[in-house]
Amino acid sequence: MSNEPKKKVRVLFVCMGNICRSPTAEGMFRKVIEDAGVADLIEIDSAGTHAYHIGKPPDERTLSAAMRRGIDLSYRRGRQVNRKDFDAFDFVLCMDRENHKDLVAVGGPKAKGKLHLFLDFAPHQKHREVPDPYFGGPEGFEQVLDLVQIASEGLLADIRKRGLIAG
């Protein structure tokens, strides 16, 4: 039997600018795995397909909506996804089909098997994409939280089902 520590499962959430949807997904998934007692087994990050907000905190509305649910995203700073992310992460989860198309171009063959629409982990939802709340009102940020919570629970169940973590 090996005494080597088991490799952490690494999950990257990606949207366009890394200031609304992907940091929300990162924070919600972090809460889900903390509540499940498996946070030490999974590493999480988020990024954007575009360089619009590199180094910037999440949108104020994102921060406020998440904080109302006990999720602090104030530490998060925007970054752009890169080809190395497809080596580093086991799951690259995007919020919509446009992000998916952009990520296939970034990851090339390395995207195969790692790249998914995040809502693929919420198959009973009518939405297949997490809508971008940036140009809408506060209800859009609440909808994003609702959708990513369901997908986060589904993702954790999938990780367990694949035997990547115990439980």
C-alpha cells in the first residue's frame, strides 16, 4: 500500500470575463464541498476566456448576491484561461456554448474529456447554459446562484461516482 497522498481533484470554472458566473460557481462549489467535508480533496479555481477583467475583483452585484448566501468572493481576482490549465485541471467547466467554443480553441486536443458545460451536471434543469447576468437586474445574479448550486451538487456526486474521492 502506498503512503503517497492521493492527488486532489482539480476543477476550473470558466465564463467570459471571470467577474460574474465563474467566480460564483467557484464560491458555490467551494461551499458545497466544505459542507460535505471534502474540501481538502478538491482544488478549485476560476478564469475567463477574455482578458477584460484580469486582476479585478468580481462584479459588486456578484459579491453582494453571493454574500447574502454566506459565500465570500472578495479574495477572487480575474484571470484569463490558458493552455496550461488543460494540463493542470481534471475538469474545465464552462458556463455557455460560446465559452465552450472558445475553450476548445484554447485547449485543443487536451480539452477532450475535461471540458464540459457546467449545467451538464444538472441534467434535470431546463437551462443548459448559465445565463450571463451582467447586463440585467439583481434577479439574474440570484438565478445564477440557484443554477450553480444545483450543478455544484451534481458535480460533487459525479466526482464521487467516478471514484475520484471517497464517499
